[in-house]
Amino acid sequence: MMANLIAPCQRPRLGLALAISSRLCYSRTSHGKTLSSLQDRRGLAYPSTLFGPSKSSKGVVPKFAKVKCKIATQPMSTAMDEIVTKDTPKEIFLKDYKPTDYAFERVELKFVLDEDRTIVKSIINVVPRSETSNPPLVLDGRDLKLLSVKINGEVVKSNNLSLTSRHLTLSTPPSSPFTLEVDTELHPEKNLSLEGLYKSGGNFCTQCEAEGFRKITFFQDRPDVMAIFTTTIEADKTKYPVLLSNGNLIDHGDLEDGKHFAVWEDPFKKPSYLFALVAGQLESREDTFTTCSGRLVHLRIWTPAQDIPKTAHAMRSLKSAMKWDEDVFGLEYDLDLFNIVAVPDFNMGAMENKSLNIFNSKLVLASPETATDADYSSILGVIGHEYFHNWTGNRVTCRNWFQLSLKEGLTVFRDQEFSSDMGSRPVKRISDVLRLRLSQFAEDAGPMAHPVRPHSYIKMDNFYTVTVYEKGAEVVRMYQTLLGKQGFRKGMDLYFERHDGQAVACEDFFAAMRDANEADMSSFLLWYSQAGTPLLTVTTAYNPDTRCFTLKCRQEIPPTPGQPLKEPMLIPLAVGLLNSKGHDMPLSDVLDGELPLSLTDASGQAVTTAILRVEKAEQEFTFVNIPEKPVASLLRNFSAPVRLLQPDITDDDLLFLLAHDSDEFNRWEAAQIMGRKLMLNLIEQLQQGGKLSVDSAYIEGLRSILCDPLLDKEFVTKAITLPAESELVDLMTVADPDAIHTVRRFLIRAIASSLRKELEYAVEENRSLEPYDPNHSSMARRALKNTALAYLASLDQPEATELALQEYRTATNMTEQFAALVAIAQNPGEARTSALSDFYEQWKHEFLVVNKWLALQAVSDIPNNVENVRQLLDHPAFDIRNPNKVYALIGGFCGSVVNLHAKDGSGYKFLADVVLKLDKLNPQVASRLVTAFSRWRRFDDGRQALAKEQLERIAKVEGLSDNVYEIASKSLVS
């Protein structure tokens, strides 16, 4: 599952502009060919539509298909209501994990879907793990009306049951295998939390990760309880002609009273969080994919009929992902059908339910007229991500939720690699590291800092974080850096060989990597247990007499909540050395202290990038046979998620790396380091009342990048974009939002003024009349043009404004139209007001486009923008019940450092008002917004007092959700 679609964290920005316009066959026969087609096995061919003719198809008759749901005893409902008691939230600890006392082997579910009252009947084959005792069976449940409970067909008496607001406990279940039947009543149309079973756009839909299944029926709702699921769905045929669930369709047909049914069977064991159901008025785009073993897989993407034309890119992305996973990891899809459903109301980005992925519409629907290049890229990556979960998350899942990064970090790494192969690898790496630095580094430095594998939680939903996902992906990437791509693939193969069909822990993945490569990685597991971003300080020295170049490395990990002291980590430090001509030096020998190490590759040749293992608090490496003083290129490709400090690096060194480094990530990094240093110096000058000025060498460095025709245009875009305001917040002892914003705005305009001729040329040269194409070269061209336009518009001069207006009027696709609108909207005035009004009138019937319009106004840096955003809460385009709109407007506002942290506290009060209102509707989304407060201690005393006041106000509210309480209380304690 992807994390929240738009987290309230800070985004890369060129003023306002770049915040918006730039954008969370396994070869062995045991996993491949022995999985014969279920279509052949069942004797059922899939109909041209899922439910075809009116009569039931021939085949297996479902146990539930043609009977009304019978309630064992209606009075029992009243009895259960009388004994319900309330539970208080409690903290769950990793150290307390133990397996369940009972296994669930098979689960049969029947849903009778109805507008007023939905009935869910479950039949579970329960197997006690002990033959000598029968401890109580505790089932999770929330917001359910219990109708009946049976064991082996007999109604369970109320004195053998205990029902609280969170659990149903069977006091003395049988000590031998038994059948448990539970009937519950739901009201999906009233479920605004969007967890469990709910209504979205008139359709029934589910979201069960992490703990949503307990809102559907009473169950052991945890990832290590894996069972075979069969699901029968019954509903009105006219209102809900499409009935979908996990696995393969094995039967369907008509019932009395205008109803119909469908039966789905998932032949693979899965935990309850992977259960899915969709029912409604939908149509599908259909295609097929032939796997490496020759099996034909039917692919369907389901949306409302009017959106089908916007699913072509998603289907291409899915087929590309399936092929890539076979080619790169040898992983083949294992069923005959793969469904994707797009829904407009969804808390997350997407969900990887086995064979029935449910997506936020934003991450499926795209057309040149309504979607930007960033949307196209996101769809590619997220379609890949959820598909890749089929193996890394579904076939091998998590033992408990503390191991979440075992599936999410690993799958994020896989989708990053997929997107890199589909586009520009350096640009993708830069984008991923930017997100890590802006969001995860900030999380590591705040009250919500936690390890990749958290030690405890109150509400699991709060730990779908950038630490678990993005830092988790960096941990996986370090395996590949240390072991090489071939070694990493060997580890992956062994991991699947050992653990297919199991719920496992991070240690199991570590062991597979270690054992497959016979590698010494003893301290690597600290990456899973220690929070905080390591600070790696590297100083260098060259001795011309001995021809030795020495790196002195010191690592320290700052204290984090609950972890004041840390042990040294295993940090892979990728190093290249450049000679005076800018060429990589060959590296063959290095001393780790006194220990000689060989750096040659498999063919015995010297390497140009050495991977050094920094494992101690202080460590020294000496390269020998270095003929001249080199310029060191350190942490190439960002080889570890650390903050790198190079006290002795000069501006000349940075300019040299910017011009010559063969590692494109480090070329970009050189420009970023120079930008950060310059802006921090300017902030200090501003605070001391000095005059602001820009070093001409920095401008010339940017000019050289902008004018280099050999560079990838998207890389140029990244290289000339300044560090974000939020990044500077984290680099200051006491953050000054007003000074940060003033300096960054000044520097943007200084660059625009100095490079005006080159920027105008970039706009002119990169115009195109060709039809829209989402390939990399076209996207790169548009990115450079739009960034140049944003720089020029920042000057707020009539000629520049007219240029932006011309680009807005003549744009032939949403990427260029919206980028021009963003450029215009940087500056208050008539042009801004008129363009925003025109855009809304043009697109007010396209809800995803309108969300961009909301976000653009919310993230704006214009003074006192909080009042504008507050007014938008009442605009017809906004609906607080829709997460996308909340993320666009409120999440967008949280991205404006200068307005969220307004000196008068208006931003804090506004955010708290929205959080408290939203908590009553959707606690998951509300808790994500509260995280914007988590950096409050980084600011001056006045802002701290105002932010703390709002946090305390939130925390004191009676009836506050567990989700929001956990974030607010931890933020206050820090």
C-alpha cells in the first residue's frame, strides 16, 4: 500500500511554481509453471463481461449462493448490546509479539449488500495450535452489530462470550478443530472513515490495511493469520451489476427479487488485510498479458464509464510492470485475472489486495488534457508498486505490523528501480532523495522519530510513514550497494525459496541476503532498530610523497525519543576520485586502517567507484598509488541515508564536481550544497541587517549547467532548482520562516535576472507542437521549459507576466497549462486572479483537475494566505469528506512554510480547527495533518508557544481518536 497521497510535509519549491508543477517470472518451478490455470482446473471460462447471462454459470455451486442470510437468533443482538464494554487505547510493543493460539485455515464470507443494512456472514475453519489447552479465542471487531455466533452449528450462549467495543472473546472454545460462524450487521453508507466496507461514489468498496477488516466482521485481524478465502457477494443487479473480490471468479448468476451473486475464490493463503470487495456501476478497460511460462492473464481496470478513456496509461504501466518483474527478478504473476478499481474516496494512494488492487482515482486516471507529467509518472510508479506487492507483501507477508517495511520498504525500492528503468535513472534518484531529505530526515529529527521497524505503536495507521517506506527502501538499496546487483538477486531468490506463503520478519530477509552471499553484515540490522539520521563527517588529506589520499570518517547518530544512545551503523560509502582533468581515477587498493583491501572487479580491473564499509564511530581509509591530489566525489548515488558533512570541501571543489563528476547525482548535489551554503549565509546577513548579494561564481555554475546541450534536460531542471525552504528549516538552529522565504525569493529573482537571456531561450527552444507524449525526452523538454518560465515570471515584470499568460492561453496539454498558471500565480494581482478564475471555469467538472487548483492556492506564499484558504473551505469545489480534497487544500497549506508558521499563529489555529473537525469524520486523514505540527520546537519561542497552545487544545478534546491523540501527545512530550 502506498502511504498518504499527499503528506503535509514540505515540497521542493521554486517559489510557488516548482512546488506544484514538479510533482508516495520467479524462475523456480515451485512458483511458476506448477501453478496451472484455475480456469482450466475449474472448467470455467471467464465471460466477456464478469457476469454474462442471467442464469447461473455451470460449475461449483456456492454454499451461500441462493439462500437468504438467516439470523440464528435475533434477540441475541440485544443481549450482545447489553454486555458491550468500552476498551481504552493501549500501546502495542514489538517485544510482546507471540503467535496466535488458533490458526484459521479457510474462511468463507457472504455479503448481502443493501443500502440500509448490510449483512456479513463468516464461516471459519479454526485449528487450535495446542492439543492440551483451549485458551480463549479473542476476535477483533469495531463498529459492528453482532447478530449471532455459532460453533459447529450450535448457537454460542452469551455466558460464553465477552463483547467489548474492540473485541469479541469466546471464553472456552473447543480444544479440537471447529467451525466458527459469525453474523454481523454493517452500515457502509455511514462509514466516513473509509476503512472496512464503505460507500464511494455510489459503489461499495473496502480498505482493510492495516486494521480495517475488523470493521467488516469479527476476526483475528493480524497479518500472521493467513487463510484461504472464498467470498460470495449478493446485491441488487441493477444498482450493482459488477461484483468483485479476490482471486478467480468461480460462479455467478441471478437470484430472486432482482438480485444476483458472484463467488470468488483466492487459492493463495492471505491475511485479512489483503481482503477486498467492490460492487457497483463500473465498466472496464480489458487487455491480456502472457507470462514467461505461457499463461494468459486477463487484465481489467474498472472505473465509471466516462473515465474509461483515461485508463490507457494505467494499463500500459501495468503490462510494463509485469514484464519488468519477470525480466529483473524472475517473478511471474500467479493467477489468471488481475483487477484494478479506481475510486474517488480513498485514504491512501492505492492498495495491493490480492488480484484486486484498489486505487485512488488520482493514480489511475490520466489524459493529456487533464493530467500532468507528474501525474503520468506517479501512475507508472504506483501501478508498479502495487503490482510488485504480489510477491513482496502478498506471497511473502509480514509476521506483525512492526515488520511493515519488510513489504513496503522493499516494494518502494522495487518501484523506484522500475521507474528508473522506464525513464532517467539519475533524475529518479534525485527525486527519491529529495523526498527522503524533505520528509524523512525531518521526521527523524522530530518527536515522531522511529526506527524503520518501530518498537511500539498505539494506532498502526500512524506508522505508514516516510521512515517505513522511503528510509526502508534506502535500507534495501544498501543491501544491493554492498552485495552488488547479482548478489542482491541471489538474496531475493533465496528469500522467496525459503518463505513463499509465510508471514516473516525483517531478520528473515537479512538472513537470505547474508546466506546467499556468505557475507559479513553483522551490524547491518541496526538500520532496522535505531532511529535517527546518521551524521557522517569526512575530512580528506593528500600526501604527494607517499602518493596516498586519506579519508577520515566519523559517524554519530543524534538522540531520538526513547533512544538517547546509539551504536555505530554499517554505512556503505561510495567514493570516486577525480583527477585535474575531471576524469575518474582507477582505484585498485585501499587500506582500512592497517588492513589492505582489494578494490578490483570480477575481471580483476580497477574500479572507479569504491564501496567503503564505514562500521566504526571513527574510521580511516587510505587510497594508495594516487598520482595527484584528487577531488573526492563522496556518497555517490547517495549510497546511504545519511547527512554528509565535508568541512574541508571548497567552492572551487564544488564547481569542479558540478562540471565534471561522472556521477550525475553528485553533480546535482554539488549545486545543492552551493545553494544551501549561499542561502544560509544570506539568511544570516538579512538577520543582521546586511545587504543581500549573490556570488557570481554560483550564477556562472548554474549558467554552465543550463547551457550544456549534452545534459539530460530533466537533470538540468533539477540542477537549477534551489533547495526547498523546509530543508533550510532543518539546517538552522532556530528556524526563521520569514528570513528563509525572503532569501529564497531574492535568490530566485537574482538568478532569473542574471540568466534571463538563457531562460528565455530555454522557453523558446523547448516549445513543441507535437502531440502530447509521456516519454522521458518529451517530459524532460517540458520540465525545463516550465522551470525557465517560472523563473522568468518570478520577476513580476509586464513582459515576463505576458509571456506566462501566452503560454497559459496556447497550452495544448495540462502539464504546460498548469505550469503556466503556477508561474502566473506566484505574484498577487489581476493576472493571478483572472487566470485562477478562468482555470476553474474551464475545469470545474473535472474533480482531479480542480484538486490541483485548490492545492495551487493553498501552497501559495502570498502574505496572509490563511484567510484565502479558510474561505476555500466553503467553496463548492471542496468537500472535507474526500481525502484527495483535504490533502490538496489543507495538505497544500501545510507546504507553505511562511504561512503555516505565520508569526501571529493564524496558520496553527487554522490547522487545528480543521484537524478537530476532520477527526470526527476520518481520523486517519486528520492524524496525517497533525504531523505538520511536529517540527514546532525548531522555531523561535513565540512560534513555539503558539504551536504548543494548539497542540494542547487538540490533545485535550474529549473523544479524540487514537490516531490523532498519538501524534499530538508525542509531539507535546518531545
